Amino acid sequence: MNKFRKGIIVFAILIITGHVILIKYTGLSWLNNAGSYLGIVAMILIVISVIFSSRKEKVNKAYNQKVDEKL
């Protein structure tokens, strides 16, 4: 992973931490914490997306190297 992707992951983890801190634990209902719940889910999806993107890039890079070697 390059520095930009690592930065995105760190930023998303910080946002998740902030949303976990902002959750009102006295009432865990959707009405009280909808923004925090959606923020946590969104950041988790961003982290997953960055990880899959990095894996796909590695696979493509390896494939391109094999194709170049055959030429």
C-alpha cells in the first residue's frame, strides 16, 4: 500500500474512534445515535474498499510483470 492509502485508513480509524466516543451509551437506539452508527459503517466500508483496492493492484502488478516477462 502506498502512503496515501495508509493515510486514508488511519483517518478512517480516527473517525471511527470519534464516532464511538460520541455514541450516547445511555440510550443506544437508532434515534439517539443514527449519525454515529452511519459514520462507523461508512468508515468501515472505506477501510474495506481500500484494502481490496490494494490487493487488486498487487494482483494486476504481478500479472503485468508475468506478461512483460513472456514478451
